[in-house]
Amino acid sequence: MKKSLLTLVIAGAITASFSMAAPAAQATEVPAYRETQLGLYVTAAEAHALMQQNDRAVLVDVRDPIEIKFTGFATPTDIHVPWVLGDREHFDAEARTWPMVRNPDFEAEIQAELEALEVAKDDPIIVMCRSGSTRSAPAADLIAELGFSEVYSVTDGFEGGKLEEGDSRGVRAKSGWRNSGLPWSYEVNPEVAWTPGDDH
């Protein structure tokens, strides 16, 4: 279900200052690969503001653990369950990298984590991946299908967008959680860190 542009603009104007319990869906057009069934999106900065305003808000990281090891972790993360995992056993010679494969236990693991934290069906759930594209949106959709009504996809993700010019062109160094001055670390909270077979 998608909100109309007029609805998004009106909702954005009403809640621009986060005076309500949840931020409005973005009034800007969202690329197709970022769209979700609920049509709810926040930037990393808006996600952090929502968490400061509503202590029931839950931050979910759906990145691969090795990715987190080398790029960092948002310190207020409540749940870590990867949407896809690097397949170390099947090197893709044509792509010159290891493929990413869907975590077959994602649904059971995320449901168990949400239940362990006693997340209510209408609590804000914020889903974040690297850049807000191919992982946070489908993960948000699956969580919505579990009956949760306020599931947001972080549009700029943890690392944000790529620089378009200069010596660091192509490096993810603008926007995103890490580049917005939000709390992060290379150290992962042991109580949050995902391990295969987690069933809490």
C-alpha cells in the first residue's frame, strides 16, 4: 500500500518537527528499489530523532556480520538479524566476488527477537542496511507481514551515499548513519550481535 504524494506532503508538513510520535513518510520520490508496502521511510538522522523521542522505537540492522565488522555498527541498535549472508563456499569468478545468499532463518529469527523485546504491533520499527536499497526495504516488508504497522526503511542506510567527485569518488562518505554524526562504533554489543541459530 502506497501513500499518495499529497498525503505524504501533508503528513510531512504536520510532523516535520517530530511533534508527533512518529516521523512522516518522505514527501520526496523514493526510487523503486527502496519502496516498501507501508511506504514509510526515514533518513538515518530522522531515525535517530525518532528513537530519542519515542523510547518504544526499535532499530534493526539487517547487514551481514562481516560487513559490520569492517564498517561499524550503530550503537543504539536493538536487533541484528542479517537479511542476506556472504556465501564463503561459492566464489563467483565472473562477478569476482562471493555471492550474497538469503538468510533462510530471517523470518523466524526476527520474530523471536521482536517477541523477546516485547515489541508491540504498533511500535516504530526502523530497519537499516548499508545504503537503504536492496535489504532494508524487503526486510521491512516481511516485518510488516508479521503484523507490525509502523515499519520504516532507512533510505540512506548506515554508510550513506557515494561521493561523486574528488580523490575519494565512489566512497560512501555522505549522509547515512556513520556520516551524520550519529553514535556508532566498531565494537558490537554482545547482547545484540547475531549468531547463527539465535532463537532467544
